[in-house]
Amino acid sequence: MKVVKAGEGRVYDARKHFHMWGIKMVSPEVETRGVTVSMSHFLPNGGAEMSTSPLERAYYVLAGSITVRGHEAEYVLNEGDLVYIPPGEEREIEVNNNRPATILVVTAEVK
């Protein structure tokens, strides 16, 4: 069992993200077998460029509103909404309106 108390996460910069800071709460560096749990805090006008990842990803909106776009779909997600993104699927993120958004991000290595 691994407990991470508030304030114990590790701040990180996410590649291809802007107006955002992240806090990794759990990651493979602390023996999770390929699962990472983090919180992404996006400022107004923040987001992430179109990109892909070999990881499975799930975004759960804790606060605010974001739009997640793929090449064929666009979803507006509000507090309490979740999107699952399979490995290799492209996505971009945009914060809606002038309010910040906080997203719980869970990623897992595909074995």
C-alpha cells in the first residue's frame, strides 16, 4: 500500500501542455507497475497540443470545463465527467471559458 498525503506530490512540466502545472501523486518511480496518477491544473486559455501516447489515459474533471478533441470527435467535459483515451489515439485539450480546470489524470502502460 502506498499513501501520498496532500502536498507530497512532485510538481512536473508536461510536454506539449501550456498554461498548466501538474502534480504527480503516484508514478512508476515509486513502484506502481506502470500506473501514474497526477493532477493537472490548467489556467484559463490553457490546454495541450494534439499528440499521442503509448499509454492508456483517463481524464476525470474535478473542477472547471475542458474540450477534448481527437481527429474525428470533440467532447465538452465538465466537473464529474471522464474520458478514456486508448493507447495511440491522438487528442488535444482546451480549457473552456475564463475559469481554471483541474483534471485527475490516470495513465497505465500497456503490456
